[in-house]
Amino acid sequence: MKTCSKCKRAKPAYAFHASSSTRDKLHTVCKKCRCLYVQAGRGKDPKVAGNQKRLAHLVALANEGLRKCARCGVILPLDRFEKAPHSALGRGYYCRACASARQQIRRRLLPLAERQQAAWLRNEARRTIIVDAPEVKDWRLILRNDVCAYCGDKCEHIDHIVPISNGALTEWQNLTASCAFCNQSKHDKSLLLYMLA
């Protein structure tokens, strides 16, 4: 256990980033506080009074289980934000409504020809699948008892790692367990694009 120098709470070692400049090889500030610090500063001098006030406000919100949406500015509970396992709080910067709106804007900006080609490939791939091979059926049963590969929640869907719209087939190597939210937010993105978003 180590005590964070910002929030003054004792936390396990995995809650701190690695650091080569300290004796215990761990940062003095926990991941959560560091994330909030970076978010408050946005690369500016943290000693500026406005940034300190903003940091204090964000830390207070996080300790209460709340977060401010970066798009609409509304303060909501953490469960109302999109999942982001790579984030220190486990949630993204946008509430689900704003994240959905951003996704729809991106879809509208995608050229019509690309959307039509993706739809054609998806439908063509679905038409070619008549019956799942026995190993695919077995793999689906195994995945049903697994957790979401993207966020760790309960499995609700079986997702294609490489989307059908990109020409992939329904083979056991291309299937993974996924919760409904992650599967729908991944949509037809490749795994790399989805994890980077």
C-alpha cells in the first residue's frame, strides 16, 4: 500500500504509474489523481489558479462518483458515461447521449459510397453463412460464459473481432465475447481503431 500525495488515500501499488526516479519505482500521485490533474491542466502550467480550482473541482466530483461531460458540461454519475477501460476512472469524457451524437455525426460525415460498400459486404457475408460449423457453435457456447473482452462486463453478445463488413467470416478465431454497449459502439470499426477511440 502507498499513499497518494494528492488525495492522501492509501492505495495498492497497481493504482500508481511506474517511475524510475523514486525509490519504490512508483509515482507519488495515483493514476486517478494524475488523470484528473492532466485533464484539468490540458498541458498548461498547473500553478495557474484557474487550473488548481478546476483540478480541485474534478477531484471532488470523482470522489463523489460524478463526472462532468466534456461536450454538454452536465455533471452526471459515472455510470451515465461511456465505458473506457483505459481511463483511470474507467469511463470516457462524454456522457452516453453526447457520445451517441458524436458517433452519428461521424457516420453522417462518412461518404455515402463507403457506407453502401460496407453494407453490401456485410449483407454478402451474411448470405454466405448457411450453418455455423461445429467448432463455431462450441466456441459460441464457451464465449457465452465469458466476460466482455473490451471492458470486463457480463457477456451479452458475440462480436466479430474483424467486422463482417471488412470481409471477415464467422470463424471461431474471429469471435469474442462482448457486452451490448461495447459491441454496438465498436460497430464496424477494426479492433485497433476501436481501442484507440
